Amino acid sequence: MGAGRRAAAAVLVAAALMSGCTGGTPTAPSTEPPAIVTSGAAPSASPTGTSATPAAPSASATASSEATPSGRTCEPFGSTGPSASSTDWPSDLRTAPGDALWGVTMRIGRHECYDRWVLELDGPGAMPGWSVTPYAASTFALDGSGEDLAPALAGSASLDIAIGAWVDGEAIDAPSYAGPRQVLGAPEGAIREARLLSGFEGITHVGLGLDRARPYRVTWLTSPPRLVVDVASG
């Protein structure tokens, strides 16, 4: 599986709308709204979780509408099952190092009806391929080694996010990732932790620890380029 990018953002957007790729439709706000709370520094260890079991696929959110403390009603959104930008997203990546994106930083923000994780990128590449796999546990088998993630992520459920973007920078003659490798969410939030798990041949994995299994949605934003995952909290 080589490094590279998708040929054009429009192709990926169309592929994300295919059946079997739920959760990838860019229905989130086109800009990042101000966060209620921004996560702080991460501690040195994470709680221990249970063995991983993939979450059951679902075509739509299972949460019901729920009023927030401010009185706003949060409508259900997204998916609780696996999703991807295309049915074979790794094969869509380009091999030309000069058309690559690489990670710069990541962050977690809390909003009224959802928590938001952002991986900010840099470089000339178009929207990369991605996949999200939910698990009903805070640990899962790592890509490549097959060994369970240890220590487990904070929370009792998780999302394994894979994106076609570099973090080491060496193969594309770009700076290596200098952002946080682990970020904690609020103790009462839906996203409890984000952790950079691996980066190999242009594929980066990030684990999100959730308080419990929840619907999510994936969005691609520009200026700067960034992959966004919103997790319903209402």
C-alpha cells in the first residue's frame, strides 16, 4: 500500500455518498464553531479496557432527540457502524510524494450537541481517503501487528480512524508531526481521548476513546485542510 492521495476531492465526496459508506456524508458545519471546552494536556497513562468487539453496523443514528442544558434539542445524526470515503479507499491514494498531506496537530472541542475531533493537515494534496471503524470496547487489534492496543483508550467504546496522510514526513521531505500524540477530552464529554496510534506508508491511525458507543459523522474541511469527526453528545 503506497503513499499518496486521491485524484480529486469531488471523486471522494461522491464515493462517500455510496451505500455502505454511511457516516461519511459531509453534513457537519462547513466551519469549526467555537468550542465550549478545549481539552487540556493528557496524563501519562490511560484506563484499562475490555477486549475489543466491533460495534454492530447501523445505517443511521440510534440516539433519540434530547434537550441540552440550554434548552436546544439535538437531532440525531451520523452512523454507529463502520464507514469509509469509498469502498476501497486505500487504493485511491496517489503514489507521488509531491502531492501529499501530512499531519500538523489534532485537538478536541466540545459543542452543544456533539464533541469534535480535528486532525489538521498541511501540504498540496486533495481530500485523502479515510475509514472509521467503531468498537464496543476501549481497545482493539492494531493494524499490522494484530495485537490489542495497550494501554486502552479512555472510556468504554472507541473509534479507529485511518486516513491517507503522512505523520513521519521523511518520505515526502516534510516536517515530521510535531503536534500532541495524545489529547484528553472533558471527563463528562462524549470523546474522552484522542491518541495517535501509528503512521506507515502514508496511512495514519488515530484512536478515539468514547464514554460509550455513539453515532458519529465525518467531514472534510479546507483552509487549512483537516479531517473532522463529530460524535453526538446530546
